[in-house]
Amino acid sequence: MSDKNLVISIDAMGGDNSPGVVIEGLALAHKRNDKIRFLVYGDKEKVNAEMVKFPALRDVCEVFHTEESVKNEDKPSHVIRNRATSMYQAIEAVKLGKAQAVVSAGNTGALMAISKMVLKTIQKIHRPAIISIMPHENGRYVMLDLGANTECDGINLAEFALMGNIYAKCALNIDNPRVALMNIGAEEMKGKEAIHVAAHIIKNTHLNLNFIGYIEPHEIPRNKADVIVADGFSGNIALKSVEGTCHLMTHMIKKSIKESWMAKLGLPFMMGAVKKLKKTLDPRLYNGAMFVGLNGLSVKSHGGTDALGFSVAVENAAKLVAKDFVGSIRRELENVDLDEISQEAYYEVY
Amino acid sequence: MSDKNLVISIDAMGGDNSPGVVIEGLALAHKRNDKIRFLVYGDKEKVNAEMVKFPALRDVCEVFHTEESVKNEDKPSHVIRNRATSMYQAIEAVKLGKAQAVVSAGNTGALMAISKMVLKTIQKIHRPAIISIMPHENGRYVMLDLGANTECDGINLAEFALMGNIYAKCALNIDNPRVALMNIGAEEMKGKEAIHVAAHIIKNTHLNLNFIGYIEPHEIPRNKADVIVADGFSGNIALKSVEGTCHLMTHMIKKSIKESWMAKLGLPFMMGAVKKLKKTLDPRLYNGAMFVGLNGLSVKSHGGTDALGFSVAVENAAKLVAKDFVGSIRRELENVDLDEISQEAYYEVY
């Protein structure tokens, strides 16, 4: 795909400080990659009021007025019936082939529901999943599903492995990603039935995954695997546990420094190291969870992020488009019948 | 129960540096609480060689020779048939009423299997669970199940809530613990069926739990609840995610300090604060996961802990015995028929 056709549709009205943060985010993304063009959906008056601050955007943005926007409290069942929202219109642009990816900082449930209904699941994929990039001790890995599917069977997990593998290749430039199933033990019969079945499917397909077996969550940060596969419930629990522990440790460190005048004296010496650390773990640099498994890319930016965070989500989307992520999944599935293999797997495992 | 009868049986041969660490741990526990008496099971020669280092132990320990011990690689199905091991003998002492609790740093699966078979599950409790104390930003909470039951239904979770509530009262001295079910969202219909059923059972029993609803893992460290209830798979995932994140952050902090000569200069000023922080989060202070739901207390010390860690597990066991933890569960269950309530719950939820 030539860079000239790199078009991303933007829901300008999603997130806490829209459309201001969104438009500033586009300006930042444009500064780093001027090949991306944007179709911007939202309240034209408000959007234009922000656009004038960034003259460079004029040539790469086309603004489309929408009367409505999805609210945080809106139910998915409600929003899928309202085509007038900026989110719906931005997603539909991908379906109509006008854009190759959509980015929104709006309501996650709504984005997921509309994306699924409008873009539809890739043939042979049973369930789309949420994937994101995360930091380990000397690099990055990807993890899915982070919450789209509360219950998953073996074939779902195997499909996540397949998609995660391609995602790691495209987004992290890893040639032969190490793929692991998250589990509560390393031994073959530990954990849940669905995980055993998934392991069997993965080992017996022609997917040629670099499958390294099970991984326990405490091993994940130690650079043991590049793709972590989990059901949406466990994946979400792990993600939020990481978030909680980061909060706890930061809180504890601040508290112990506050309570020591000696430590306060030493603080100025530490500022450089602290800044560098903050930069490595900056959640904005990992912004942009993606729904994978759909005919088109749908990217969820964190609702509370700033312009830098939004620009990272946009650039991540552009990268995946440029590497033809969706096409790669389709090609990978051409010669594989996971349904058939999964039938066998259930016989083998039980 | 009078302190005179506080007897704990000890598997002296479990853990990485047994029996040395175990015996030194008993000496530490004895120094802080000289009311506890110990029945020590293990290789008499090796045990006595360690005992001579701590003359104070002579009056409170009785040593019983065992020919064998459970190895880390032993399968639970194998160890439950071998009554000659120090672990089996120590557990049996509780069954025979010679001790009120058993502490072992040995193989978790073996300890669980033998404890369950020998001590048996409390009447009306369907499944025992693993519980442990964890730190939040200004105190401690308890969490269960941490891995005994991969799959749990609503009634299992409700029973965990009941037992966790009593545990928090006994071990953390909290009068009216806030009990929460771990879930991936706060809304009523989020997450799994078993969680919805458990919520319904808890709300409709006469258990009088201070039930505060669902809690997401990132909220746990913010002192929102005192008892976190989860199935063994999710609980184990959360626990190990916390462990992994602690490792990641510590690693990142050390690395960023190492790479900055300024930070190295400031380091001496920080040592007091670092020491204090390490003390708050010291895993040894949270040592001693317990199997709850059995007719007797069975405590698992971390296999790699030192004498301090082992002594904490012993003291924790002594505390629970002194407060008649097992008796409290039995009394709580006297007037409750969870099975009946759970039948109703399934009708209500679906």
C-alpha cells in the first residue's frame, strides 16, 4: 500500500477534552508523519475552532459535520442504532473504504459494538479481541484479549494467538515473535480446559507460530514472550492488576520520601533518573488499544489522555495500516481451518 | 481457648533450606510469643543438630522422627498415599487433636492434597480456598482464592466471602470487613455468571456481610475493601501480576539510577526511605498463605523464605488458632443453607 493512501478517520468528539486534545493530537502525529491524511468527524464549528491553531493540518484534514456524539453513559445497544454520531460516521468511513483505520477516544463499549456491527468480523475469525502494547524490562510485548470476551474457548484463544503474532510483527517489528498462553502454572495440565485445547490447536496447525507454551503473569515482565494470549476476563484482571500495583508502588515511594528529610535532600539528585523512568513507563506511549479481528482497524485511545497520547494511538494505527495488518490476517487464514483442528483438539485433550 | 493449648505442628523438612530455616523460624516465633508449643516432624538427627543452636526451644518443642519427606517434584496423587512423610505426620497431628494448626514450607500441591484428605472440608463448605494477607496503600487486606480452585461457581465464591470475612476479623482485627467480589467492571451485569450469582447469594443470606459489590483490580490497592473474593484462576493471575509488576518497577528504578551519576550521588540520602519502603512491602511479612475451609488450619510458608518469613507464618497460624477461626466458620454456617439460597439465586439472575 502506498503512503499516499494512508487515510485515518477520526472521531473528534470522543474523550474527556474533545475536540481540543484530538485536533492537537493530529497536529503532533502530522509533524512526525506527514503522509497520513485525516477524515475528521464532529461538530464542525468546534472542530474548526481548534483546527485554526494548527495551520499545517489544513492540507491533510477533511472535516465532516455530525450533529451528535456518543456519550460516556450511552449503552452500546442504543448507539448502534444512531448513525448520526461522529463515532458511527468515522467507523463507517472505514467500511466504505474511504479510510483504513478509525481512532476514537470515546466510550469503549460503544466503539466495540459499532465497530463489530459495521466492519464485521474477518471470515474464519470467531471473535474480535482487544490488544495493546505493554512494557517489559527491556522492551515491549503485546497482550490480548484485554476485555472484549469474558468467556473464551480454545479456538478463540488460538485465533488470538494468530492475530497477536501478526500484530507483534507489524507493530513491534519482531520477526518471529514468541507466543505464550497466560496460565497459572507452567505444567501441561495446569489451568483451564480452554487453555489446554488452545495449546493443542496451536501446536497442530500450520500457523508456524513460535509457541513457547504457558506463561505465568510474574514472568511476563522478564522478557520471556512477545505475545501473551489470554481470555478477556483474565487479561483484563492482569492489566488492571499491573495498573493497581504501579499506583501502589508510586504511592509508597512518594510516602516514604515525604516522611524522610534526608530523602528530600537527596531528591534533586534523582530528578534526572526519575524523569527518564517516567518516560519509559509513560502510559501515553502505550496508548491505543486496538480491536483486532475486524475488516478494518478500530483503535481506542484512552479517554483521559492528552494530545501526545492521542498522537501515539494515531501513529500506531498508521503503522498497522502501512503494514497491511488486516490483509496479513486474511492471508494467514487462507489455508487454515481452525474449526476442524479444534474438533480434533477436544478429542486429544480429553 | 487458653494459650496453654496453643500447639502447632511443624513440617521441618519442607522448603529450600530445611530444617535450618524452619528451626530458626520457630526460635524467632518463640521469642515473640512464648505461649506456642511445637510438634516438630522431620529427620530427628538433622532437626536436633539445628535445635541445639536455640536452647530456648527445648522446653516448647517436641521432635518426632520421620523417615521420609515430600519432594518438590512429588505428585499429589503419590504423596497422599505415603503416611511416612514429615508433612503427612504434621497434618495428621491436627486431625488427631494434638495440634490446632500445621505449618509447612513444602510442595503446595502436596500440602493441599494431604490437608484436604486428612482434615476434610468443614460441613456445608463445598471447597477450601487459599487465602493470604496483602498490602494496600495504608494497611492490609485479605484475598482468596489464590489458586486452589481453577473453576468456581457462585456458591463457592459466596463461601469464600463468608470465610474471608471471618479471616479478616481474626487476622487483621477488622470489626466489620468490607467484602468485595473481584470483577472486570463495577456495573451489575459485568463479568461472569458465577460472580453475579455470588453477589445474589451474598445479598440474600443472613450472613450479614458488609458487601460492597464488585471491585476492579486497579482499585484494590486504594483501600476500598478488606476482603477480595475471586475464583482461584483469576485470583492467582492477579497475585502473580502484582508480583511481576513489583519486579518490573524495581528493575526499572534500579536501572535508571545506575545510568545516572547524579542519581548515584543522591542515593546515600535515600537509603533510609528505601529501607523503610522495603520493610513495608517485605514479602516475608505477608508470608503464610492458608487453606481455609478445612477442619483445622493448614498454613503454607513460601518455600524460599528465611527464618523471619517462617516465623511470620507460624505467628499468623497461632493468631488464627487463638481466635478460633475454624470454630467461627462452623458457627456462622449453623443457621445458613447456602445450597438452598444458591438455587434461588440461579432463578433470580437468569
